[in-house]
Amino acid sequence: MAITDNILSDISFLDAFNPKAIAKEISEKMRQRRLDADLTQEALAKRSGVSLGTLKRFESRFEISLKHLLMIAVALGATDEFHHLFTLRQYQNIDELLTVQKAKSRKRGRKNV
């Protein structure tokens, strides 16, 4: 990395924060899993209960509802990954936990406009 380079000069770094790039990555992984299972789009659509058009749209434009994504995940045996979304924070040590417990905890979010 040159002296003038910084973390933002590597545009691929930003993909981790780009919803479209994340959706594309998920779509590509689903497609590879479908192919590894030797399933056509039609076969996966039938097995999952998701319409063929929805499946094609996901593979080409990376757009899908959560409900349909979960249905595909069930059909491909890939639901474990969903159980790790939005998990509670894991603390590294007891001091970190105690510090967080001492802080005032809010039960509702603030309205950010």
C-alpha cells in the first residue's frame, strides 16, 4: 500500500457495508449451494415453494424478501447461518461485562432523523 493510500482507497473494503454487495454475495453463495446440490433453478423453486421468477430475480438482481430467502435456505439446508444474525454481544472478560452493566441501559431506541 502506498503512502497516499488509505482504507477508503480500496473500494472492495466498502462492500462489507454495502447492502447490494452483501445481497450479491448471499445470492452467489446460494447459487453455488444450489449447483453443488445438482439442482436447477426450476427444481429449487419447486422444492422451496418459491416461484421460479423470484429465484431468477434473486440470482440475477440480488433482490428477494426475507420470507423467500428463508424458504430457500430451508430447502438447501442452510438455516444455521440465520440463527447467528443479531446475536447478543459476547464479552471478552468479566470487567467488560461489569462496565456495560453499570452503564444506563435504554429500553427504547432514540429517533434519529
